[in-house]
Amino acid sequence: MLDVQNLSTVFQVHSHEVTAVDQISFQIPEKTVVGLVGESGSGKSVTSQSILQILPPNGQIKSGQLHWKGQDLMQLSRKELQQIRGKEIGMIFQNPLSALNPVFTIGNQLIETICLHQNTSPKEARKIAASLLKKVNIPDPETRLDDYPHQFSIGMCQRIMIALSIASRPQLLIADEPTASLDVTIQAQILSLLNDLKSELNMSILLISHDLGVIAQHCDHILVMYLGKIVESGSPQDIFKSPLHPYTQALIKSIPIPDPNIKQAPELIKGDIPSPMNLPSGCRFHPRCPEKLSKCEKECPSLNTIKNTHKAACWLY
Ligand SMILES: Nc1ncnc2c1ncn2[C@@H]1O[C@H](COP(=O)(O)OP(=O)(O)OP(=O)(O)O)[C@@H](O)[C@H]1O
Ligand code: SF4
Ligand SMILES: [Mg+2]
């Protein structure tokens, strides 16, 4: 359904060109949850902004192809793109409060979105708005439509954002760190809500997180990103049972084990992620890699199929 081929996105910073996403390719088929995971600064948000073409003014897609249901997204007019954004491809962000307008009631905002995408009367749209709030488990939805964003908890605001993003029944929902500002219990509720909605609405989800633990239970396919490149991809089984790339292995070791009988502390990945202003030569993970070979500093490995769905970009394979 979504086909990303050799996508590279750059930013102009002073007189330098900074590559935030470098030659990445992946597909999102129908009714599939694809997880995109990587440390802060790896290029996850820039990937989603590139797909939707909502990059900041100093950013641009330098090369590559983006196809949505066979249409070349990069050849569409602004108007055609707007039709797809929000209607066919929905988006939810990390901070729900920044996406909700504080001066309008939740009902106003939902009704406006519904009327934009569906040919309905305001009365009918209000009914649909209440049913959407019910779908995302907001109690007493009829009354709560008249409340303002500040009258809801942060977890509830995230549910309302989800209600807004599914109002047009999108076929793909891009969820960029949808649980990052929430505590663990609410995180689990939001993820299970997304999972239920996925089945109910038959949609695909691109679930973005820096936390492999979040991605683990909810994805059909996982992409691991490091400094603008996809370094490993595969099914959850591939990634968790036999991780190949030393970066993925390190990410897995850094997940805390929630079992009081296991005394093993999570292992942090050595060093910081380098700046994309100053990318390491060869394999970008080499300054932090415990298994680096002499070749690794000089040549960058490409993402190759190792077995069936499992791909890795590493000279060890
Ligand atoms: N407007 C911008 N100008 C310059 N560089 C930018 C801009 N936006 C993003 N970048 C750079 O692009 C790189 C990728 O950023 P991105 O926001 O995609 O990371 P991320 O993986 O989403 O991280 P996080 O987990 O913190 O959200 C970073 O190095 C970032 O500094
Ligand atoms: S290519 Fe080399 S440096 Fe990069 S992850 Fe593999 S072993 Fe480590
Ligand atoms: Mg981000």
C-alpha cells in the first residue's frame, strides 16, 4: 500500500547539508503494523514527515520514491496531497496537547474534521463525534464533547487525538511516539486501543518508538533505524529471537526486565549517537560497535536479506 524506495531527506543547516534519512526502503502492506524503532535522532520523525511531505522549511527530500496505492506521492499537487493527508493517511503525534486547539471544545474540533471529510450535517457529525469518543473509551461521550482540551487528562487527550485521526477512517495511521508522554499503565491502554482499532477499521499502522519494548508486542514487522539508515528489519520473531545487527542486540539488552527475580540490570549502549553533522565513515555504528572489523570503518554495508523476511546491514553477515 505504501512503498518507500531509496528515500533520502536532508536539512540545510547554515551552509551545511545534513542527511537525516539516507537511502531507506520499506513497504507497509494492507492491515499490517510496521514498527520503526531507534534512538533519539535516528531519523524516525523525519521519515514520517517525508512520507506526508510536512518537512520543516529547511528540509527536503533529496532523492527516492514514495508511492501510495500506486500513486507517486511526489508528483501530486498540494491539493491532491491534502486529500490524502488526514483522509487516507492519518497521523498522531507525541504531544497530544500541541495538536489540540485549546480555545475550541473537543466537539468543535471533531465535528470540523468530520464535516471536512464526510458530507454530513452538523447534527449528524455530532453523533459521529460522540461515537468516536466512545470508540476510544472516553466515558460519557455526549457530555464531554462540550469540554475543552484542558479539562481532560493527558492520556485522555491522546485518546481524543486518536479519535480525530480515525474520523476519516484512514487506511494508514502514522503514530509517532504515541505513548511517549504517558505513564506505563496508560501507555499499555493506548497501545491496546490502537490494536483494537486496527482490526475494527482494517487499517495499517506505522508505529514509531524509541522503545523496542513498546514495539515488541504490537507489530507484524519491525524496522530498526540508526543515524538515518535502516540497519535491520524482520518479523518480531526475527528481531527478538535472533537479532543480527550489534545495534539491535544492544537495544534488546537495554530493555529493563520487569521480573523481580531477575537481578540483571539493563545494559546501556556504549557512547552517544553521533551527530548527523559529522557522520562516522563506513558503518555508522562502528564507533560504538563491540564487534567491529577493520573493514567497518571504511565501507558502509548495505541492507541484505539474510533469511526470508530477515535483513541486516552488517559486515558480520
Ligand atoms: N528542522 C531541522 N533542521 C535540522 N536538522 C533537523 C531538523 N529536524 C530534524 N533534524 C535532524 O534530523 C535528525 C533526525 O531527527 P528525527 O526528529 O527524525 O529523530 P527521531 O528519530 O524522531 O528522534 P526522537 O526519538 O528524539 O523523536 C536529527 O539529527 C535531527 O537533529
Ligand atoms: S558492520 Fe561492523 S561496525 Fe557495523 S555493526 Fe557490523 S560489525 Fe559492527
Ligand atoms: Mg521523533
